[in-house]
Amino acid sequence: MNGGPVTVYLSMIISGINDIDERDMTVVIEVYFRVLWNDPRISFPEDLFNDTQDAVPVSYSLLEDLNLWRPDPYIERVHRMNSASLIQPFGGIQLQRDGRIFWGQMFVIKLGCPMFFHDFPFDVQVCKIEMASYFHSVRDMSFAWHGDGISASPSIEKLLGNYEFAFVQENVTSCKTIGYVFGKYPCLRSKMTFKRRYRNYLLGVYVPSSLFVVVSWASFFWPAEAIPARTVLLITALLTTISLYSGVQQMTPAANYTRAIDTWFFACIMAVAMALFQYAIILQIRNRQKLVVSTRVKPMNSSESTDDARDYWLAMERKVELGAKILYVLAFLLFNLVYWVRYLM
């Protein structure tokens, strides 16, 4: 157009978030999309307005009937966009006294949102809302925020059971639309930030799996002669931890990389498994003790030599038991320190 680029003002009110599909990586939102622009070639008759009315609503067909110029904003990564309507679409057009045209309509938008779950369940998902012109370059058109730009209903956060919700606006004036047309085109961008609420995971996953590890340490304080009791305790704790992990896997978003919750369960399973391996070493030491003592009794028949061998293996057994109590507990506590600092700080 002559006289420089036309400034088109955009705004959006998000009235609701209907769904966050982590497997499909999409977000379904209800929005009121509004566009405001001024076409200097148009002049409205003054008698169209009165002293109390600075804007006149008109039908949607007016722009087409008069063959008026219209901006062409579009939203990136839209999978589906349906207009909300009852008898007619929710929205309309207003002609304003200052010569500007206001267009607004309600839509239900299914928006693609790449999600990454490396920090799950402490992850923060960022969904970009990018609005650009499809064909008009920055030489013909510029975009600016109208009013608050993109805003959201205060009730959204209460309706999202698993997430906390926030907006971050970016002052982007142009962007490259590679794959559509060449050049720089007006663009506005905002970010919807979804921070997962992880309290339920702490109570339902982390606390129980930690307790299974602590229960497995109880075997360190039982006598080595209690073979059935220690074995059943450790195997039960190991299988229960694995079963809990399998249940969590079915309820959490799939990923082909290691997530925070995978690291946690790997450490818990290894902690219980190492307690089982430690008891296997104790049993081997006791078997070795019996074998050496019986062998020395037969050829030497020396009670002093037999007592020395028995004392040696008893001391070895006590060292292994004590070392396991200290090493395993300290290792798991150190892992917890590193883990929680990494994901919560």
C-alpha cells in the first residue's frame, strides 16, 4: 500500500484450555481472536455514529460485499481450528469512528506444542503461539499488540489439575516463514508455559519407592542365619519396586530417552538389588567358612587352627555387613541430594 506499511493490531483472550494431550503433543484452547486495522482508503459517513456510540456493528459479509482489503494473519502449528457458533458464529465486525475496523471471533484451536519430558515429572512445557502474515511482507504490513496482547482467563489455572499456567510475551517484529514464501513477514509471538504440579508424584511414587529401599536395609540388621526371612524381604521389595515402575510407565508420557523418573527408579531398583547381592556375598562367606573349617579339622585336627579360620571368616562377614550398612545408606543419601538439587533448585 502507498504511505508505508499498514499496522495491524492483534490480541487474543484464552477463555479455556480444554485438553493437553502429552502423547499427541497438542493443546486445545478456546480463544477470542481479535484484529484491528485502519484502511486509509475508507471513510465512514459521520451520521453513522452518534454522541454515545463510537462503534457500529455490521455483518461479516460487509468486507466481502465491499471488496475491502483484509489482513491475512495465521497461527503456526495449528492442527485444527473450528469457529464457535450457535445460530451464527460467535463474533462480529465493528466500524469505529476513528476509521478503524475491528474484527473478532471465537475459535476452538488444536495447537501443536513440541513437548520434552527429560525432567518429568518436574518438567516445564513451553508452547509458542506465533501469529504471522502469510503473504504480506514487512514492507506492506506490520503487527503490534492490541491492549494486553494475549491474556488468559483467571480461572484457567484452577481448571488445570496437573499444571500451573503462565504467559510470556515476546516482542518479535518479523520472522522468516521458510517453506511458504520468501522474505521477512510481520510476526508476533507469545509463550504459554505449563509447569507440572508434582505433589501427587511425590506422594504416590517417590515416597513409596523410597520406603521399599529403606525396608530392604532392614535385612542388614537380621542375622545371616535367617535365610528365608532376608531372602523373601529383599526379593519382595525388588519385585514391588519394579511393579511400581511398570505402573508408572503406563501412566506417563512415552519417550525414547531417559527421564528424571526413570533415573529415580533405576537408582531405587539398584539399591534393593545391591542389598540382595550383598546377602548373597554373606552366604558365600559363610559357606566358605564352613568349607575351610571342615577341611582343616580333617587333616590337622587342631582346634587352634580351626578357631583361627573361624574367627577370620566371622570378621570378614562382620566387615561386609558393616560396610554395606554404611556404604549403601550413604550412597543413596548422596544420590538423593544430587537428584533433588538437580530437579528442584
